Amino acid sequence: MLNKKVLFMLAAILLYGCATAETATPKLQHALLTKPQSELIAQGIARLMRSENIAVADDVFMQRSLMVVDNVTKTDELGNPIMGKQLNMPDRYELLIKNDLCFVRHLDSKATEPLPDVKCKVNYN
């Protein structure tokens, strides 16, 4: 009798799992801006990286979901460039969308910042 109850409960749990799998949480998808919004993107990246706003091109994220920002050349306390190799890799960001909400993600750290005022659409390319 106990084995039948356990078997019935396992079957019920399995069926519930199959039913809820159909309504899975949507994933973040690559996105493109619907109109130029470089100032809002710069503000979002500044919040994400806890830094000052960076200069962002007017057409950023209009044709590609990826943006690459070259790191500034390192300088000494007098503002002169430091000679030698720059070991810092460029920062890469991607524009994402989930449920009509846009996000910017730093690719190396995977840190993600919502952009509630930005309008974007899924990039199907």
C-alpha cells in the first residue's frame, strides 16, 4: 500500500514538472536598439561599472548586439603615457532583452544592468 502511494506521488511530481516546463522562464536574448539612445547606454554602463560615463557612438547597438571599448592608455601622475605594453584587454558589452526589458552585460564579468528607459528589440541575426 505504501509503495503505491509513493509511486503515485512520484508520478504526480513528474507530470507537474512536465507541465511547468512548457512555461519556462524566457532567456536573455541579443538585442538591437529601436532608435539611437547612446546617452542612456552610457549611463547604464557607468552604473554597471561604477564609473564615469564613457563616450558612446550615436549608432551603438543599432546594427550589432556587441560593443567593444578600448581601454585608455595608462598615464603617470603628470599625464604622460607609460611606455610598454598595455596588458588590459578591451571591455566588451552586449545588449540583451528579456520580456521587453533591455539589459547591458559586461562580457568578461557577466555583470548585467537593466536599462528600463531603453527601447530595444530581439536581434534575430
